[in-house]
Amino acid sequence: MGKRETSSFGPIHVRTRGGSRADRLEIFFDLVFVFAFFSIARTASTHITGWGLFEALLALMLLWRAWCSHTLVANRVQPGEGGAPVVMFAAMAVVFVFALAIPGAFGARRGEVSEPLLIAGCYAGIRVLHLMLFWISAAGTRLKGRLFRMARPMIVAVALLVCAAILPAYLPDSLRDPTRIALWFAAVGAEYGVYCRSRGSGS
């Protein structure tokens, strides 16, 4: 197993060469993500309909995008060293709350918006914390341009999730679910469209 070499930008230790061992904090964070994935599966199992399964798929794709953001940062910084653990534990707490809010992610039939808004806020929190670590670790490199490309679709996605939480409450019952699903689909599309394009171009 290779030894990891690091450099430091203030309180953040940056990896300059990758090794094959995962930090204990990374493993613990992965377990929190596993809990969130399990929460989505458990919620889908209690609402096995076409809409219910599609909602679960959208939530799964959003969580997967957050996990991809986490792995990107984990490959750049040492999560267990310097000031990174503070940010990582904060992100863990946000993912945990995200998992707890999953059963109400698409809103109660009577138009409550608290849990859908919590989902939007948690997703924003996860992504902002990871982007903040990436920003610090990218100091003095050309990666900051990539950071801006990553932030734009996240902002759009969060705005759409907020709309999906609030707007359906003001619509007739027959339009609530289709509108909510459409806005979630647009949010996921905003994230994955840019992500897939950047992966295809190698940037």
C-alpha cells in the first residue's frame, strides 16, 4: 500500500499522491450514506406504486450525486487531518438529517412543506460543505474553474427542489404530484446534465 503524501493549505491537508487505504473518517461517512440509501429503499418498500418507485429513483440519484461530490473531495484532502474533520462531521450530520427526512421528501398529501424543504436544505448543505473543502484544497491550482462549473448546476438544483417543496401546496390536488415530480426531475437533470458532460469532456 502506497504512502500518502500531503501538502497543507492552512488547516486543510491536501493529498499529493493517493494511497490504497481509506481514512477511518471516510469509512464512517460512507456508513452514513449507506443509512441514507437504506432509508430510501425502506420508504419505497412501503409505497410500491409507479409514482412511489419513480420518487425513490429521483431521491436515490440525488443522494448518489452528493456521494460523488464526497468522493471527489475525499480524493483531494485528508478528511481526518487538520480542520477537515470539522467540515466532514458537519456534512455527516446533514446527510443523517437528509436520511431521516426521506419518508416525507415528496410532501404530505395535505400540502405540508417542512420535510421537502428540509431535503432541499440538507442537499444544499452537503454540496456547499464539500465545495468549500474543494475550494480550499484547490488554492493555487487551475481546479477553481472546475469548482464554478460544479457550483452552477447545484444552485439550480437546490432552487428547483425549493420550488418542488413549496409550489405544489398551492395547486389543486390533481396537479400536486405531477408538478412535484417534474421539478425534482428537472433538479436531478440539472445536476447530472453538467456532470455527464464534464465527464465526457474529461474536465
